[in-house]
Amino acid sequence: MIESFFLLFLIFVQLLLIGVIIIMASMAWQSIFGVPWVRTPRRLTKEMLSFAGLKKGQCVVDFGSGDGSIVIDAARDFGASGIGIEARRDLTLVAKLRAKYFGVSDKTEFVSGNFFSMDLPKADIIAVYLFPEVNVKLEPLLVKTYPSGTPIISRDFSFPNLPLKANKQFEKSTFFLYYI
């Protein structure tokens, strides 16, 4: 009896370790070959969304939403709704769990996938924290999809051709505000 329990325990520990290794390998792969995930702290999110003019009832779409911080904070702090699009399924799951934990799952949606190959959702404000080479590819898609006047707020990395309306230094970050 004790031996079978011990054997089951060892199998469980091995499966758990395999799962951790797979998650770590996925994170390493993404960091090397894609945009690494870096959380946007709440104080930055609040400042960023205020600078973009987010109002209660509006919808923010976050491209590369990671753990959902921007979308969740838009719902918590502004009474907005939001949609996060993230390539990594593990982070999409974390975002959904965080939204549930913070009581905003009814105002948020998180989609796992490549935003270059999907129908993009409607947005009142677009938020991004992506590398410049991704912004270069994303810019024509945003211009094609969203109506003129749609604000885009980007943390730390600019868009090459959109006319910059304003920028703001906050702590160690720079926010770039554009309108399509």
C-alpha cells in the first residue's frame, strides 16, 4: 500500500517537473525568437490609459497582452472593457485567471493567437508594448482595420509612419500617443 502510494507520488512529481520544464522552454523560446513578456505595472498602466484618454464604457484592445495587466487595469480603474490578444496560450490562461481574481472577467476577454492572421476586434483605444520591428508590421494592419481618429498608445517603442500627437515621459518609460 505504501509502496504504491510512493510510486504514484513519484509519477506525479515527475509529471509536474516535465510540465515546469515545458513551460520554461516555451518562455525561453518566445524570449529568443519573439517578443518577451514584460508586465506593465499598474501605476504605468493607469498613467498610460489616462494619457490616451480612456473613459468609462470604452473598449481598449491590447496587442501582445501578456498576463492581461493593461486590459484588467482598464476594467478595474476606468470602468472600461477590454480585449487582450496574446500569442502565448499560457499567458492567455494567466490573464483569464487574473481577470476572474480581480472580479473583471465580465468586462474582459482574452484571445490566444496571432493578431496578424485574425479578424481584429473593434476598439476605442489600442494599446501596445511591442518591439519596433513588430510595430512596423502592425502599423498597416491597424490603419487598414480601425477608423480614422482611433487612438493608439504605445509604451517605449514608436511607430515609424503614424504621426505622433504627443509623447510623455513617466518614470523610466515613454508613452507615444498616435491617432489613426
